[in-house]
Amino acid sequence: MKYLANLIFFVLILLAGCGEKKEPPIKIFDLKKTNIQQKVIPTGEPIPWDELIHTLPSPLEGFIEKWQREGRTFSSKTWKVSEVKAGYTSPETPLIEVKITDFAYISSYPLYKNWLEFRKSEENFSAGYRLATWIRNHPAIEEYYYQGGKGSLTFMIGKRFAVEIRGEGMKAPAILSKFAKQIDIEQLTKWAKSLDSSQSK
């Protein structure tokens, strides 16, 4: 497995290695794990979490929400982000979790460029696969492991939003893209474009 080197904004967390190990890696964006040394020039305020939370998907047929939706807007000396998340469950699939993070404040850094570069690193192995795909014209990475039916679908919307969908106990990874299509991608795209427009002035 490759780690995405020199990634300023997020760390690829590998919960386990590839090969025949039982626990698959699930990718998440985690600013807490980063070590941002450069001085940040703010490029935009993140959407308040209580507004961003409405872009999360409604449960698919047969699913219920596993816990109450939650969100927060938080900051350190060098960055400020909003994130929201929700969990879903069904008799056949014990967990689907969706998280959306707004990186507007630090979007001037090459987050999107690094994401596209990492996306090229497709891989197939005996325990599963990682491949590049698309969600409504947005670049995505799908990862799936046969044992335990664990996997993730992560994608970027412009230079601003990171969307992560992970699942456990899935019979097939198609459920990830079904949840992705229930996200309010249209609204997220509008917000991403508004940030691009403000930076171009």
C-alpha cells in the first residue's frame, strides 16, 4: 500500500495493511493527524455545520439511521473546517457511515491536486482492490475487501469538499455509490464553485 507523501491536509489512515490480513484499510481525512507548519492564508469560511448537515443523504430503502446526525465547526491556529457525519444500518448491512468535510479555509493549498495524483495509484490484490472511479463527474476512489465486506468510497468536490463513505458487512460495494448519489451533490458543487469564483476576483 502506498501512503500519499507530503499530504498537508489529510492523512491516509491505514487501519491494516493489504494482502491477506483480516482488517482492511479504510481511508479517512483527518486534519488532527497532520503537521501543518506553513503559515495559512485563509481562502474562505467553511459552511456552518448546521447548514452543511442538510447535504447528508437520507437512508436508502431498508436502512435506518444508526445514530443521530452530528457535526461541528472547529479550528486550530492554522486551519478551520466544518464536518458532518451520519451512520446508517440495515438487517443486511451493519454499518454505512457518511462524512462530509469543508476545507474552504485552506483550499488554496494543493489538496485537490494531491488527491488527483493519489487517485492514479489503482491496485488489485487477492484480498480486494482499490480503483479510480467517478461520482457525478467528481474524481473518486473505491476500495473494497472481500473478507468482512469492508470498503470505502471517497471523493472530492472541487477544491473544497471531501466526502467519505465507508461500509462494513457489505455484500457488494455498489451500496456505497447508491448512498453517494443520495448526497446533495448539487448544493455542494454550488458552494465549491462560489469559492472558486471569489478566489478568481
